[in-house]
Amino acid sequence: MKVNFAEVSDALLIHDLMIKAFMEYKDEVPPSSALEETVQSISTALKDGEQGLIGYIDDEPVGMIRFQLKENGVYFYRLSVIPEKQGQGIAKKILKSLEDYANKKEIPTILCKVRMTVPKNIKLYSSIGYSIYNEEVVYKPNGINIKVVSMMKQL
């Protein structure tokens, strides 16, 4: 598998991979806000400094991750692997590429937030060295609250 940095022109591809991966959460309460994003919102985010990595197997895109550099480390979100390729270690390979990037930039910490209703993601991150450092409730405008954990990995 090869992993490439995303360009602004990859916004449609990033959106497509993300929607395919996040459809499994469409019936969550509330559904993931990833499903409300548009190609335009992703394009704008990439123009405004957001970065992304896209994973390819035999030149076919199979997964991606979006991230930003913050004062306290690299913060990633929307890690996506297309459903037919989940469970094959693709997410771990994409995260390894993100760690390699952080190491090159001498950034010692990678961070993310995970819904507590998605224990498989907490387990995935824990299996590769992430630990929970905070729990919080995110209050959505529609009155629905989402319990999330913040996780980090020291490189």
C-alpha cells in the first residue's frame, strides 16, 4: 500500500472515501457530522491549511485521514477506510504514515477524539499505542449530546 499527501484537487476523492466509510454511522443519534460535509467544505478546509493522506492499493484509493498541526501536536479526524477493505490493517498503515510525518516534523504527539459509542475505534487506537486522556460531552445545537474520549499517542 502506498500513502500520498492529499492535494486540494483530491477533495472529491476524500469526500467519496469518507462518505463510504461513515455511512455505517448514518443511524447513530445524531448521525456523524462527516455525512453533512461537502466536496466544497473539504476543498475549502484543504485550502485553509488542513492536510490529508490517501492510501492506495494497486492505484485504487482505499482510505484517507485528515489532520491539522496544532500547538499540542497533530490532530487527526475522519479516518476512513472503504467498507470492503476494513479489517485489513489499512487504517493502521495510514496512521503509521501520519506518525512518520509527525516524526519528520519533530512533533511528539498525535491526538484524536472518538465517540464512546464506537468502541471498535477506541480499541483500534489503543492497540497501536493511543491512550485516553479525557472524556467529555459535546453538546450539539439540536439538544443531542455526544460522549467522546480524547486519545493521544506520544511518539
